[in-house]
Amino acid sequence: MENQTPVKELELYIIRHGQSMGNAGYGGKTELTEKEIHDPVLTEKGIMQADNAGRYLREVEFDAVISSAMLRAVQTATEILKYQTKTATLNVLPLACEMMFAPDYKGVTMDEIRTVNPNAVLAPDVDPDSPMVYSNLKDNDEAGTYERANKLLEYLREHFKSGEKVALVSHAALITYIVFTLMGYSQKAPCFDIDFDNTGITKITFYKAGTNKYGDTVFSFINDTAHLKENGLI
């Protein structure tokens, strides 16, 4: 093992979306549409946070940038892509959306998403006829949250296994359960929580089984917010 060369399969950067109108209390507005409730857009501060995250990550040449199909995630990923030279395409993955939606909420369309990012496409192997939000009634219990986290990890590990660097823009609840899953929790949440800030960045590297002496899954950092502290955005 000491002389074996680690084989990196995936370098994953998970980023929570920037501050949304929902995070900011909708600016005091009380009469809300269904879209405003389920899919609030970024605030001005949220856009600045996303821009700062993009500049912070500009030296990481991503092979793919993926976001959920929710507008706040699409907006955040779009700001990050502005600083990328290797790829301009945004891959939209409904599986990465927020949890616990009303079963009848179907999300925005790809046409609406492309008004935010004209270079947005459905992520590989996503059924174009499927809803743009991943609705799972079992999301309301822990079994469902872990099931979704595992499905997302399986998707990423299946599609990226040659050392790619991938950015995934998602949502706090799902990111939490992704991290819990990788920490070995699979049935119930541990006795602690992780506070993922808006545009907090988590870096995880996956190695080919048995090639890295420190383990097949390595966390470099969780919820890095250095790009926010330098600019007073946290």
C-alpha cells in the first residue's frame, strides 16, 4: 500500500446556492406565488456570494458544472461558470433539487432555466419527460433522504470516474445527507448537524477502491466560506 499510487476517480466540489429570497424572508412580502414559495430566486447579496464563489474557484478547471433545476441553484452555478474557461455548459440535474416538495409541484421548465443560462442542458441520462424537481414522498422521513443522497452519489460516481473535477450546486438539506452518507450514517442522522452557509463549499475526493492509504473517500474541507469572509458577505 505504501508504494501504491492513489488513483483519483472524482474530485467533487459541492456548493450550496447563494442567499435566496426565501432565506432572506421574502423581503417581508406575505402574498406569495407557488413558484416564490418553492423556487425563490437569489437576492442581490446571493448573487454577490455566487460571484465571489466563482472567483474563489476560478483556478479549479471544472470538467463539468452541475446544478439542481431550481432557479437559485441555476443562478449560482451560472455565476461560477463565468470564471471557467474549460466549460461553459451547465448540466441540470433534477435529482439534486431541494427536499420535501408538495407532490404536485413540478418545478420550472428548461425554457425558463435557459432564460437564466442559455447554455443549460439536461445532465446526461436524464429523462426529458421527467419532472424538473425530484419528488419523493419518502423525502419526509430519514429513509427517503438517505435514499436520495445515495442515488445522487451513485449518479455522480457512475458518470465521473476518470479523475474529473466536478462542481455540484445544490441545497443545504441534501448536502447534509450526502455528507452524512459518506461519513457512514445510513439509517438515521448522527447526534450532530452541519450548518452549510450560502455558497459554502465542500470538497470531497473519491479514489479507486484500495489505492489510497488514507481511504477511498477523503474530505479536504466542509463548508469553506473564506470567499465570503473576505468580502463581508457572511
